[in-house]
Amino acid sequence: MRQQRSFTVEFKRQMIEELLSGISTAAQLSRRHHISSGLLYHWKKQYAKSGFGAEPAQEVAREERVRQLEQMVGRLTLENEFLKKALQRSLAHVDSNGRSWPPTGPCSPPPRGGAHS
């Protein structure tokens, strides 16, 4: 019975980077290193998912950060829409002379005097 080979993370990374760079094709790598093309494509999928180095804790932290950022984007989108509507309402009340509605009269002078001495 044939013993199962194991490959280092560095070897896998080297193979996939060579494949992705176009230096070698999957068929060339398979023949040169006596590995199946299916195994190469399996490694390619793993590489795309985690780069062979992402630990589960890092992945969880990354997913949490993405969730937080998605919430922030949602909140900012709502705020943006609210502010756009408020601006449209305030601009709708501006009359043709550029004055805001309702028209205001002249300002009354400030009161004179103050505390009696």
C-alpha cells in the first residue's frame, strides 16, 4: 500500500503562485512534481479562501469586522437619505427671490437700557 504524501504550506503556496502567475500550467506542475491537477485546483481553492495562512481566529475576527462595517454602511446610508430629504424640504420652501419661507419682517432693534441703576 502506498504511503500518503504530505506537502508543506510553503510548497503549496509556491505551486499555486507559480500557477497563478502563468509561469507554469497546471499540467506542467502536475508532471514536474508528480501530483494530480485536481490536487492543484484544491490547493488553489484553499489559497483563494485563506492564503494557507489564515488561522480560524483571524477568519472570525475578519468576519466580525466585515459585519461591523456593513452595519456602519447601512446606518450611514440611512443618515444620508434622511439628510437629502431634509435638504429637499428646506429648498422647497425657498421662494423665487431666494428668501426662505415664511418671509420675516425687519429685525427689531435690540432693547435699550437694562437694569435700572
